[in-house]
Amino acid sequence: MTLEEIILDCLGKVKAHNILAYNMKERSPFYDEMILCSVDSERQATAAISYLKDEVAKGGYSIRNVEGANTPWVIVDCYDIVVSIFTKEEREHFSLEKIYMEIPCKKIEE
């Protein structure tokens, strides 16, 4: 499985929703893709982080860093892919979709 497939599978299994994957290859020198998703609680975000760590490692990839664990916005840096896990309220507050409006994006079916 590719890193993207592993990440999306993990997010699906922890019931993350409103998943968007942005192609950042032309926009960022640091990563190729930004995945945004929403969860219902910080506890669900913690479960997602744990699951991502395990499954990414099993797939032969690694996580560089996790920022904001136990907060409403967690960033998981998987080198080529950065995953932002938001509670609904936090995602609405920051509205990254408005900032990324012109960047190619695919909505992941839930």
C-alpha cells in the first residue's frame, strides 16, 4: 500500500469524516500532499494518531512528528504527506478550505 492509502484507510477505520486530500506538489517544497479531516472529539483524534503511528510503521513508512496531541487540531507529519485532524469546531474556525480553494483537491468518500 502507498502511504496515502495507509493514511486514508486509518482515517476511515477511526470514522474520521469530511476528508479532503490536497495536491501540494506545486505549492510546497516540504510535502506533496495535505490531508484534512474532521473527528467528533479529541479522544477520537488521539485514537487516529495511535492507529496512524502503528499502521504507517507496519507499511514501512515513518512519522516525523505529531504536533498538538490532545488538542482540537492535531498535525501528523508523515514527510511527504501532512495530515491535519480537526474537531468540527476547530476546522470551521480555521477554514483551511478557503485558503486552499485554488489547490487541486479530491474528496474522499466516507
